[in-house]
Amino acid sequence: MRRPRFLPFFLAATLVLTTACQRSTGGPLEPVPSAGIEAGQDRSAILRDGDIIARVTARWSSTGENSLRINYRNAGQVRRTVAIDGLKMTHSTGEAALRTAVDATGVDLADTRTDNDRPRVLFALENGTGTPSPLELPPGVSRDVDAELTSFSNDGAIQTDDRIIATIPMGDRAAAVIFVARKP
């Protein structure tokens, strides 16, 4: 079978574009275990505040948005509330403030249904001074929160192996989790 003449060009162009697109200005954040904070096998931090358990994964960016994904679970018998607007990250170059946070529990864009395509907005910086929606955690329920944060500053940039502190609201208190910036 004869191979098309454009195939080598196509493969070379794909390799160049893939390599160019992979030049990342960020990567995953790896938690540092400390008092009350465990490190999961999937680069997650596991936190506990009474009956609330949170599994946190995070990504850093030296030039753009930073992100957190938090799975909150209420292991108790009493309804709990978490004030999501306290989420933030801190680095020596500045603070990454919360830009948006959504309750992404049950959101599935891959299925044919359309009733589960939009997450519930908990916080949106663009909405100005409006009151953020609290995250309600009935007994035995888990909720997935996706949060996007601003960049740290216009001066300086995060580098691999830098330390970043994420403030995670946990119901009655906030926990400070130290993460280390890793390569993608």
C-alpha cells in the first residue's frame, strides 16, 4: 500500500505543534504533609475539620490562572456549611485571589443529557460585591468544588519547586496547606 506524500509533513507538523503546546508555564502542586494534613497518592492533600473531610488537588501557573479542585464530604450527622469565598493561594510574589468557584457535583458534559451540564456558581469575582453562595453539606453528602484563582502578580513568576500556601475553608476554620510547584 502506498503511503500518502503529505504524511511525513503532517507528522512533523503535529510533533512541532504538540511540543510547542506542551511548553507549560505551570503544573501540578504537590502537598507537603503536616499536622492535620495528609498527602494522598494522587498529589492530593487530605484535610479534616470535625466531620468535614476535604481532598484537595491544585495546579499552578507562572503567568495565568491557578486552580483548586476540592471534594468536600460531610461524614457527620449534622448539616454543615462551608464559606467558599475564603479560598486563596499565597506565594512570595503575591496572592492569587478567588476568581470563580462552582459546585461541579454531578456535572457531566460527555453524556447526552443537558440537565447536568451547568455547575452551580458559588462565587464569581465578576459579579462584584454580591453575596457568595455557601456550600451546603448535608450529612453523608459529598460535593465537588472547582475553583479558579487569579494570577499571583504581574511582577515575578512562580518556578518549579517554589512553595505555595493554599487557604482552604473547612467549615468552622480555614486550613493552610503548603504545596510545592512541580513540572507537568
